[in-house]
Amino acid sequence: MPKHWYNIAADLPVPAPAVLHPGTMQPVGPDDLAPLFPMALILQEVSTEREIEIPEPVREVFRLWRPSPLVRAHRLEKALGTPAKIYYKYEGVSPAGSHKPNTAVPQAWYNAQAGIRKIATETGAGQWGSSLAFAGALFGIDVTVFQVRVSYDQKPYRRALMETYGARCIASPSNETNSGRAILAKDPNHPGSLGIAISEAVEVAATNDDTKYALGSVLNHVLMHQTIIGLEAIQQLEMAGDDPDVVVGCTGGGSNFAGISFPFLGLQLRGGRKRRIVAVEPAACPSLTRGKYAYDFGDTAHLTPLTKMHTLGSTFTPPGFHAGGLRYHGMAPLVSHLKELNLIEAVAYHQNACFEAGVLFARSEGIVPAPEANHAVKGAIEEALRCKREGKSETILFNLCGHGHFDMTAYSNYMAGKLVDQPYDEKELAMALSGLPAVSA
Amino acid sequence: MPKHWYNIAADLPVPAPAVLHPGTMQPVGPDDLAPLFPMALILQEVSTEREIEIPEPVREVFRLWRPSPLVRAHRLEKALGTPAKIYYKYEGVSPAGSHKPNTAVPQAWYNAQAGIRKIATETGAGQWGSSLAFAGALFGIDVTVFQVRVSYDQKPYRRALMETYGARCIASPSNETNSGRAILAKDPNHPGSLGIAISEAVEVAATNDDTKYALGSVLNHVLMHQTIIGLEAIQQLEMAGDDPDVVVGCTGGGSNFAGISFPFLGLQLRGGRKRRIVAVEPAACPSLTRGKYAYDFGDTAHLTPLTKMHTLGSTFTPPGFHAGGLRYHGMAPLVSHLKELNLIEAVAYHQNACFEAGVLFARSEGIVPAPEANHAVKGAIEEALRCKREGKSETILFNLCGHGHFDMTAYSNYMAGKLVDQPYDEKELAMALSGLPAVSA
């Protein structure tokens, strides 16, 4: 298991654009972030050190499931009749069933080291919330999770998981914050969104001295924590005597994609060979393929700093497709920056095509992927079929970022033919983009 | 990973009682079982070879999650304040989330080798059905699962998992068999039971030349397939420089308990030191602690051979507690035999105490156990607390046979104070026991 995380900021040919304070439009400094995060994480957020040590107590927890398996998908290759070699890195073996504990554990540990005993956060379907609840339980931290109301009501199982770990779970928008109350005043039945839930959690952290905030994706330090995935994959593929030509991950906020791909990009940026890096996103929430690269807020109530990213606009509400972890209006600034530098590619698929890929994967490889992970499966299968058409035996690596055991309703609906591919509303997107903050930078 | 299974029949001080044909009351021979199982599995069922090779294609599938983790439960030890060392073997990393694929994969493979393309089976909550569906998908076998109706209706998620793997899932009792129709004629709303579902699956296999039957527990070959758990644990504990004084497993049909304990018992039977082996069963279905050691049928319609085992009577219907995998009237003949030889102990707990143990485990170790596994957690905690009282630093090993991601409703109910400890009906038990078949042996 790696002893360091990889920080791609050390190898970028051009630094990523600064994060701006929305009041002053000046770059944000560590002190601006201090109400929200412990200083150790803030320093990671702005670090340009290439390697940052993984603390031993964090590694000790990781040993429960790490190194995660790297598997050659022989049966999937056979089912596709492809000359390509397909490998997947399987993150579903973690206690929460996804890659999210890779950052939840260090975030909880650094907070605990700083004497913090309360963290507020948000979650959509609940992968992140349950992972932070798990990590909080290990380090004695009270976790409060604002869960998007539609998921809170319709998917009670990850909520039960959070509560089993001892976390408090609140349907968002809630009456516990100004942000939530303002929205409920306009619409008492508002279904919520990730942007709103972020506003509520940030508000709680910003207005309570004893409470910090934690985010499960998007931020630099979160992406860095996930690089343990790619670092392990490099070692494991070396042991297998192989080297990927294409690396595929699904993208919502960008963290699992960054986790598998940044270490490979780092090899390339330090003079290694060029590999294709493919981000796969939902066609119903296509920030990388249809969003604008611009400064925007990370939340709906505009409590966060401004970051330059591919965004659909902070007021954009995507259709209610099943991959709840990919329903976010923005993209991690680092992933967006790499896209602008043409160092990565992006494609988008609708959910039925992704579930079709997931069922083929389940029946050939035996693992039922999470709906989010199905996007990566679909991306990998498309690459393998291209190899078949072109008669090439390339090596494809993708990140199977979680299992679908909490998402079986979605599979039932898919198999019953009840899933609909919902395009986003073009007018709403145009309106959300027209509302982007004016930043001269 | 071990290359052989361990067959405890080779080391028994007294052979287990013969399995009898209910018509002739004579010992059953391999040919009697041929309509139900491929010959390779029948020969394993009656083998007295100590080691039986795990076929390479089976090991190839196992590599997806085996060797499974052996973990020292440091945080649980600390939470209990015990001087004992607690280790657990975690089987929830399998694609189906439990230990059941350990036997589903070889059973499917031996059937496929024998040219079988259809298997019928039964399942309660669905751990076994989903595991055989997974294994069937890998080896091109059509799997039909008779699922106990109350689970089919109330727990649709494991059913969805089976269907995702391509299996056909039928609520039992069904109109597809004589056994099912007979029961529905008396009670169209019958909730079903494992004994009835077994009758239906056996009937389908016995009356269709192209279909075999598979069982997820109880039988000798099933228990032997699970010994990979204990064999790995012996190796892993050796690497850790440790050796258990107490080995704990939960018991329904007996397979995960046998899997962790038989290899340790084998060491003892071949002259090694004595270890305590503790079976933990639900107080609402207490075959080992309250059942009669007698010949009985494995199913309700009396289509199976007669085996000598601890039984509550084949007509006994346990209360509807949440550990569906432990709701079986009988106990594996080998486990029963070892209990009679005083080589193992048995205790029983009600479900609230087991969920309390499971929540403590989740909050200290980070894994949410399946309700079945909570019985083993409870058993291990009780041993650790005894060590605390006695000031002994014994080493305790238990089998954490599956995760609870499909069972979060049960946790929600427990945390809401809605779980009831339901004692079984003493009168019903007496009636079921009075109906045991008369066998002079």
C-alpha cells in the first residue's frame, strides 16, 4: 500500500487558476478557509509538494480493505469478443461500498488531530455521507449529514447506514439553516439538490465555532486522497507486467476519476508516455462536455468561494436519474483545468446505456456496479469495442468505484424497462449559465 | 489461497450416522442422489479423503475476493476494555456480500462440467439465491430460485440482485410444483418457509431430467467448500503469530460455522491442542440448543432423505426475526454430530442483543454486519467480556460471514426500538417434534 498521496499540482505545466473570494474577487488564502477546514487540510489544498505522506493511523484503517483488488476482466473481454485487455480497480470492497472512505478517513483523522469533534457535510444518494459517518465513528467525531430530500425520502437504506454508524441525517432543504429556510419559504416541498445541501452544511460549519465542514469531492485535497487508487493500480499493473493505454473513470465531482487517472497523468507530465485518459459523465448532467469553463460557486446559496471549473451553473437542477453521485452542476477545478489543457477527454452517456453495460458486467464479471460506476463500465466497453473494430489489443483500465447493493431498485426498474433517458432542459441550462457570476479574471 | 478443501470426515473419531432413504430406511447410496446432484459433488458428499483439490477454474474465480481479510479488532477490544485479542475473518467482500459464493462457485462449476445447464434452488432472505445466481452467470447455467414468499415480497433487493445476475426468482409456495400447489390449496396466502422452498426446488430437479438441485448449507460437501475460510484463517493467524483459544460462528444450516471451525477442529482431532468452538444460534430458532438429535427430513414435503441432526421438526415455523439465513428447522448433520461428541458448544441469543452487538461493531470496526453475522459478533463479544471478568488475554476468532447492506431496514427498526424478541411457540415446537419420523436406528 502506498505511503504517500500524489499531488498533481507539482507537475502541472500551467498552474490551475486561483480560487477567488466572492466579495473581494481576490485569491483566497488559507485563513479564509480556516472556519471550514482544519489547517492541515487547507495546506494540502494549496500544496505543490509532489508527495504528501499518508499518516500511519490512516493507513492502519485503510488496511481493512486496501490495497483494493485490481482484476483482469477476462470474462467481459470474452463476452465482447475484443482483443483489448480490460482491467478494473474495485473500490466496492470498502466498508461503505465505494471509494469515498479513501478521503473520509483522512479528513476525519486530520479534524480529530486538530481537536475538532463535530463535522457537517452534505450527501446526495448517501455514498459520501455514509463514508464520513463511518470515518467519524472511528475517530470519535459527531457527523451531521444534510441529505438531498428526494434521496432521504426515496432511498432510506444509506440513511440507515449513516445512522447505524451514529451520524445524524437531516433532509435538505431543512429548517436548521438560513439557506434551507429561505428555500422552504418559497417551496415547502422542494426536493433539494446537492448545491442546496452544500449551502446548509457550509452554513452550519461557518456559524458554529466547534464545527467544521467536509466535502466528498471537487476540492484538490479530496482528489489527492483518492490518488491512492491510481498509485496502487500502477504497482499492481507492474506486477501483472502490463501498462494501460487508456484509463477510464466516471465523473460527478471528479474525485474517483482523479484518483485513478492523476498518478498516470503524473508519469506522463514527468516525461513518461502519453496515455488516453477518458472521463465519462451522465448525458443528463454533462458539466465537462456541455458546461462552460468559468468561475462559479460550488453551492446554491453562494456561500463557497468561486472556482474556475466546467459548470452548468449553480442553479442548474439535473433530471432525476439514478446515478445520484454524478448529479452536480460543477466539476473539480483540477479536472476542469486538465480538460482545458487537452490532457484528458470526456464523453457522456444516458443511463439506459450505462445500466445495459452494468448488467453485462455483472453477468460476466460477477460484481453489480453502482449506477455511477456503470458510466465507467460503459466507457471501458466502448473503448474495448473500438479496439475490436480497429483490431488493436490495447490495455484498458477503469475504476469500478462502488458496488450497487444499495441501488437495486434502479436495476429492477431498468430490467422492467421503466428507466427513461431524461435529457436536461436546454432552457434551464441557458438560464443557469446566464446567471454565472461576472469575474473579469 | 489454499489449494485444497478440508474434509473433516477423514478425522472424525466416530463416523457420522448414515443418511437414510425414507422409503427403505436403508443408507442412501450415490445413485439415489444422482437425480439431484452431479456425481462429482455426490462423491464429495460421501468422501473420507482429508484433502480435496479446489479446481483451478474455481480458484480463478475466488481470486476476485479471496483470500478474504483477517482483521484484528483493535477498536472493538478497546471499546469493550477487554484483555482478549479479537480477530474476525470478513466474508462480506465477495460479490454477493457473504460467504455463500464459496460453495456456489464450485457447485456451479461441477454442474457445468457435468453438462448441466439448469439448476433449481431455494432461498430465504436471498444470500444463497443471489450467490448461486452469481455463480450460474459465470458458468452459463440457468438458475431458478424459489424464494420464501415473505422475503420475496418484503425484501425485493436481493431478488433484484438475483435477476440482475440473470436468475429467475419465484415466490414460494408457488403454482409451479405439486408441493407448492398443495400448500396454496390449503392457504392461498401462505408466507412460505425454507422447508417448503426446498421441497419445490427438489421437486423441480427430481422431475426434470435437465435440471439439478443445489443447496447452500447443511450438506457435507457444502460445509467442506466453506473450509477455505478456516484454512485461510490458520495461515493468516500464523503470519500474525497468533492462535485462537476460541472460535465463534453463527449457525443456521451450519455452513459458515463449519467453514471457520472445521479446519481448527481438524488440527485438534489429529493431536493438536483443544480449542473452544462456539456455535451461536438465534433463540427464536434454536436447533442446536433446544432441538432433538434425531432423524428428520430436510424439507416440509418430505422429498429429501432422512438425516440425523438437531431438529425442531420439519413442520416447525420459526418467528419472523430478521436473520433470515438462520431460520431453518434443522442443523447440518456434521455439526450436529460434533455437538453430540462434545467437540463444540452452542449458545442462543435473541435478536435485539445481536443487533446491539452489531451496532457496537459497526461503530468501532466500521463494518455493518448482516443480521446473521451479528450472532457471531454477539458470541465473540460475550467471550471477550468473560475474558475481562476473568482477567485472561485469550485470543478469539469469529467469522463475520456477510455485510448488512441489504438489511438496513432491520437496523432502522432496531434503532427505532421497533424490534421485538419473539420466542418460538413451545406448543408448536412440541407438535413439530412429536411428528418426527420413526426411525429404529
